[in-house]
Amino acid sequence: MAKCDQGYLCEVCGEEVPDITLSDLYLRYILGEIGSRQLMSAPERHLHCNPTLAQFITDPAFTPITVDGPFSKDHLDPTEVRTRERQVTRAWQRLQEVLGLGIPISEYPLGCE
């Protein structure tokens, strides 16, 4: 396969991230944590290869991630954890639906909810 035919490679495991529904990069874009210009230059990771973010996804359709150590959500304020879980879970749900919406990338982010 030609390099240009390959998807983005995960900077953690080196495997291809086959589509945006598994993408840490696009999840962070939908959350508003990175801008659209960074989509072409920021490193890509599978969601499961960024457990410090993925641990906040609480949707039944997502395999839960547990983080041990100081970056575990167990060490954070419970109110902040619930807020972050709502934000990240909603962004993950949006990530799952955008491919089927036929909308431009500029409309992927959640905005103020």
C-alpha cells in the first residue's frame, strides 16, 4: 500500500487508525481542545491509546478504560469527573454520528451545550 493510501498511524502503537470513530485526534477536535488546522499536523492516536482521555467515555457502546496511578479519574474531584464524563461522552457520541451526517468537518465540534 502506498503511504498516501494509508490512514493516520497511531503515535503510541504504530497501527493505522482506520477511521475517525476510533480517533483521539478527532475526539479532541469535537471537544474544542484542538483547532481544525491541527487536524493535519497533530499526532494521531487510537482512543484506547490515550487512556487518560478515554477513561471519561461512559457510553455502554464503548469498552471502558481504567487508568491506574496519578492520572486516574479516581484521584480527581467527583464533581469534575462527572462534568468531564458528560463532555467527553457526548463528544464521543458525536464522533460516532458525524460520518453519517454528511456535514463539513467545520460542523463537527459540539459548540456550547
